Amino acid sequence: MDSLVEACEIALQRGRAEDVRNYANLAHIPGHVFQQELFWALIDLTMADLDLVEGRSESALDQYTEKFPVVARSGGYGRHLLRNRLARFGEKLLALPADQGIKWCDTLIHEWTEQGLVNTHPYLISQMWEYRDALLG
């Protein structure tokens, strides 16, 4: 499953949207994979990146809102991947027009606080505040 996550990311970097979709479809076939929910969330985050590249920003935001908490809550390997994924997301966030990026930060802070992540995974919330401050200039 980890290989499919990497294949999705490489296909996205190479601008091969159809390959990203094909790998994502393969990865979402149910099975008895250790930490399957984590890997599905990672694939979905890559699909959110693709949505963003293809101009479907609201769909991307919905996926980021839903899937980052899945990665955070998965523990172990998920915690290890979270900081890297969040940093890469931050680069995309900071590349948005400032007003859109601030709106996204506000949405993520609100949604994740409502989910209780401010207590269980404060790094997610504090990172969004840092990105928001950077967007404000």
C-alpha cells in the first residue's frame, strides 16, 4: 500500500493526473492491509493535491479537512508522516492568493477545533495559525 501512495505522489509530481487516479482506485480496493485507513487517507490527500492543481479548490479543501485528522489519529507511522505531509500542504497553502489561504486556515482551524484536535493533536492547529500569520504578511 505504501508503494501505491508513493506512486500517486510521483505521478502527481510528473503531471500525470490519470495515473494518479488509477493508482488511487487500486489503493481503495478493500483488503486486510495494516493501517488501511491511514493509507487510504494518504491517497486521498494526494487526490486533494490533484484537485487543487486542477482548480477544484473546494473539493481539495474538503479532503484536507477530513483526511489530515485521519492521518493524525492513526498514531505510529501516521504521526511520522503527518509533519512531512503538513509541511508540503503548507507550501501549497502559502502559494494560494492570501485571502483564499487565510480562509482555508480559518476553516481548518475551526473544523479541527470542533473535532477536538486542539486537545489531542495541537500541532495541526498551531501549524495552521503559523501559516495564517505568514499569509497575513
